[in-house]
Amino acid sequence: MKHGRMLKQQGQAMVLSLILMSFALMVVIFSFNASQLNLNSTRLQNTADNTAYSIATIAARDFNFKAYTNRASVANQVAVAQMVGLSSWFNMTETFAQNACNYLCGWPYIGPVVSGINQAVAGINQFAQPVFEVLINLENITLITLRASQQIIHFAGAFSTISTAPEIVRANDPDAQFDWLQNAQMFNSVSGLWLNFQEQHARNNQNQGRTQYQDFIGVVLNSRDDFSKRRTYSLESPWTKDFDLVKWETIKAGGSDLISNGQNEPETWTAMDTLSFHGWTRYGCGTFGHRSCNWEWPLGWASTRSDSRAEISSSGNSNSWGSSRSKNRSASYYAGYEQETRGSFSGIQPFYGLSNQSLSINSTDNIAVVVSKSQQRIRTSSSVAVGEANTNPAKNENMLGDRMSALSTAQVYYSRPNDLMQSTLAWSRNDSRHEYGNLYNPFWQTRLSKSSNNERQAVLTLTRYL
């Protein structure tokens, strides 16, 4: 009897041990599955974040490159204005020297000096004018190259986001995959960034309600240096004197202006420089047959254009070229009809800027990226042969679409830094006003963003039916 009870107790202990061992095995398998799911989920999310951030970075670099090249285009346009202005200024100096020689070269003592100056000025100008023409043509080639580089980078950036996204995923996680069917939102975001958020602006699309081309011309004109913008002033004594009854003034007027040649026609850089001696009398206006109390004696004049399209004599107004026509009317008349052409300028080149719908905003829409991993690639008990039928404590881990998916979104945003180099205010605006996103300043940056409910729902729907 004692022996029988002992066997019965041992049998009960074995059953209990088997139950406890099964429960312990279930806990171990559950812990293993949870750790594997957590590890793969974290790694997959990091992969999605890196991919979205990388694609947004490509877009930010594309924007910043266009901002740099737009600024370079403005600088080179100003350089053309400078070359045209220098050509006109040198020609005016030569004309002044010739006129002075016509009156003074026959005088004793002073004549040889004036003649020597005239020859020196003519020699320098003869050498300088071909140099100005070469530089204008080189600047024009540079502007065309900048335009071409924007187009190349534009299409290369759009293509690289499509081609490099799968490579970024594989580099972060070889077991993950980038499925284009899951990433319809990303394809739509990329096409929007390169086709809708920005666009190329040219003179022939101004009638479509797009004003950025004229805005660009305004930026160019406002960026001219003081020499190019307005070189108008009065010479000091003894060239300018006021004796109450009689006074005289010697006025130097000039400037470089961009002239429009009509709709869809390239613009022309023009320059005019004049120098005139003016005299006024307070009384006796009709004496000796003079009907006016003032007169102008033209001393020097010249005008230069960057190509042969513009006619300076019939272009501009009284405010053009440093108000030369209102200051030195007769000299400006001579300058207009003695214009010279230097170079073969092609006008303001097409450039990339923000579209009308993207103005006055500081960030793009979300760039949504979905990265997935097949359930077979996740080493849980359901993918291990020995545990599939015998030791799995629950039904197979049913993942939507038999895959684990991760969604990440990123944005490109514009932010002009105000907290750097505050001692010199090198980055902040002088007017302290808020600056919206634009393609003139390279302050586009990248950040991860919060996905919307619609984006998450779209991923679930696409994954469910794959």
C-alpha cells in the first residue's frame, strides 16, 4: 500500500512538472517573439526615418543649389552691367579728350600736353574695349551655363530620389524592402516637389499670372553697385561756381540700365555717360539774341549696349542712365546716336523659383516613405520550423500583408538663422522682418515630421490589398 501511494504521488508530480515546463516554454517563446518584433520594428522604423530624411535632404540640396545659382546669376548680370558701364565711361573719356584737343591742341605750351593726354587715353581705350567685349561674352556664357546647371540638377534630383531610395533601405537593413506599390504617396510627393512646388520662370510665361521673372529683374536692378546704378554728380570748384548773377556747373551723368526689347525678346544691358558744362544768367536773357538764360556745352558723351537689339536713341526715359537726358540733354542726344555694341548678350536667362502656389510658405508637404519586411525575415517562433507546429503558444503572428511595415514622413523647410553670430548680425535681416521661403537664399533644411491620419490610413489600405 505504501509503495502504491508513492507511485501515484510521483505520477502527479510529473504531470504538474510538464504543465509548468509548458508554461515556462510559452513564456520564453513569447519573450523571444516580443524581443524579435521590437528589435525588427525599431530597426525598420529607423530605416524608414533615414530614407525619408535622405530624400528630403536631396530636395533641400536641390533648393539650396538653385538659390546659390540664382544669386550667382544676379552677380553675373551685375558684372555685365559693370562691363557695359566701363565701356561707355572709357568712350566718354576718349571723346572728352578729343574735344579738348580740338580746342586746345593748337595752343602754345598747353597744346602738347593736351595732345599727349589725348593720345594716351585713345591708346588705353583701344586696348580696353576688346577686353570689355570678351568679358561680356564670357559672362554671357557663364549665365547660360548656370541656367543649364539648374536644369541638370533639377532632373537629376528628381531621378535620384527614385533611384536611391531602395539603395538607402538596403544599406540600412538588407532584409528590408522598398515597395513602390506601398509608396504611391512618396512618388506623388516627389513629383510635387520637383513639378509643382517649384518651376522654371522665363519671359514668355509672364502672361500666365507668374510674376517671378519680373521680380528677378527687379532683384538684378536693385543689386547693381553704385557705379552701375547711377554715376551722376557735379564737379567741384572751379568747374562749378555761383556768383549770383552768373553761375556755371559741370555735370557728369551716367548709369547702366536693362532695356526691354518687347514681349518674348531678350533684354539688353545699356549704358550712357555724358559730361556737359552748363551756364546760367539771372538777368539779360534776351541780350545778344539769346532767348534762354541757360545753355549747355557738351564736353563728352558715349553709350554702349551689350548686343545689337536695343536702340539707345529711342529707348529709356528722363530717369534712365542716371537721369542723363534730364541733366545733359544735348550730350545725351549725341551719345544715343553714337552708340557702340560690345558683345552678344542673351538677356535674362530662365531660372528656377517657387511656384505661385508655394509663395509665402516656409515648408513643403510631407514626404511619406514606407519600408517593409517580410514576415519570413523576422525570426519569431512562427518562422522557425521546430516551433511552428509544436511549441508556438499562440496562433501565427498575423501581420497585415504578411509583412511588417514602417511609415516615416519628412519635410523640407526654410528658416533663416537669427541666433548665429549675433555680435555681427551676419545672418539676420537688417529690417528684422520675417522672411518666407525663396530660391534666392540657401536656408532650406530638413526635418522629420508627424504623419497625418490620412497618410497612415493610406498605408494601411495599400498594405492590406498587396
